[in-house]
Amino acid sequence: MRDTPLANEPRRPGRTPLPPNIRKDKIAVTAMVRISCSARHGGKKEPCASCRELLEYALQRLDLCPFGENKTACSQCPIHCYKPDMRSRIQDVMRFAGPRMVFYHPWMALRHWARRGAPPPPRPGRV
Ligand code: SF4
């Protein structure tokens, strides 16, 4: 459960490196999808096709997140860039894996909970 190969795949060839907070979010969402899939879909070694699709989508959203280094938790986001069906799927994963993160990845869980209390970032391009 500790390796997160999908989060580390190069996803923006030729583009500037992602800010550290987005890289950490990619690792966290990968871990959460893996926890959820492992427990609910039998994806012990690799996520199932459906979870892999969801994860690829979530990682792509993070690649394109307009908040960059100011990004906080997606739940605080004033934009919500996910398509409605994907948003409901990732929320389901978060509800299941969120409480379990404290056992698998306690530092990631602490970071996530701390950021959930932060105020939402201003929309990019607005002051
Ligand atoms: S939901 Fe908001 S914070 Fe999350 S990736 Fe999309 S734009 Fe960024």
C-alpha cells in the first residue's frame, strides 16, 4: 500500500514541475484510491479498471489545477473542476478511505485534515 506509482508517473512532459503541494495531493489521492479499491473491489496490487480511470482523472485534474501552490483541499475549492459523476465517485472514495488514512498514512491524513480547515483560496485571476 505504500508505493504510489501512478502518482509518480510523468504527466506533464515538457512543462514546469508541479508545486510540492500538488505533488503531495497526487500521492494522497493515489493512496486513497488504492485503499478504497483494495478493500471494496479486490484491487490488492493494482486498482481495478474503474478505480484506475477515476485515479487517472483525479491526477489529471491536479495537473491542471489553476490554484497551483495556493491549492488547498479540493473540498474547499470554489471552482470544483470535476465532472459531476467523477465528483461523486471521488467523494465516495474520500468518505471511505479518509478515516482509514490515519492507519495507513498518518502524516498524509494529518496534512489533509489541517488543510480542510483552511479558508478556500481566491479564484485565480481575482484579487
Ligand atoms: S477541485 Fe479545485 S482545487 Fe481541486 S483540482 Fe479542481 S480546481 Fe484544483
